[in-house]
Amino acid sequence: MTVNLVMAATVGVLYATGITLLLSRSLMRVLIGVVVLGHGTNLLLQLAGGPPGRPPILGGVPPEEFTDPLPQALALTAIVITFALTTFLLALGYRSYVLVGHDEVQDDVEDRRIARQKAPTAPLENGDDDGEPDAAERTADEVEAEARGSAR
């Protein structure tokens, strides 16, 4: 059994696109990413099933010509899971739009507070003390201000 190279590349593109969309902050893009990943999974399972064959009914054809029913059952399961995640994300996106006015996920307040805390100021083990604070000793605001200054 050989895998069609075009179909394998299509699965790779679907997975790459889906994961890229999943990493965005917009719930609508996350929803589209889940759907694209679902389609990629279905195509992957059908590729794994091999070429089309005969129905696996004993006595009709020799066993060598049977089609493996497991990839088809797994594809149906993947369809159901994708549908469930799609409906959940649609409800989540709608609720976010009604409450906030947009579907972008906001930063967590506690995460921001922890990021603003100053990192421990212990010296490095190699004894490198040139008088300038290391990146680990600066606060997030100082690093942000420096990045803005170098961008200009």
C-alpha cells in the first residue's frame, strides 16, 4: 500500500493551518481551526484505511479484498467530536460577543500581576557581574520600555 503524496501534503497543510488558527486570540479563528483540524483528521484516517475494497462480509469475497472498517468508525467518531467542539465554541463565541462586544480572549489579570513582579536578583553562578542588570533581574515593564525604544 502506498500513500498518495498529494493527499499527505494536504493533511499536513490542514494540520498546520488548524494549529495556526488555534493559537490565535479570536474565538472565531479558534472555531475555524478546530473545524480545519477535524477535516484533516478525517482525511488522515481515510488515508490510513488504504484503498477502497469490498465490504467485510464473509462468504462474499476473499478476505484479502476486505476493507478495514476501523478507520471509517474512527472518522465517524472524529466527526462527532468536531461537531461537539464546534457547537461549544459557537456558544462560547456568541456569549463572549454578547457580554464584551467582541470575541477576542483577554489576558488573565493574575497572569499580568505575576509577569510584573520582579524576578529574583541572585547573581549568576559564573560570577559575571559587569554592573548591568541581567534580563532576569529586570521587570517586565523595563524590558517592554527597552524594546519600544529599540524599535524606533
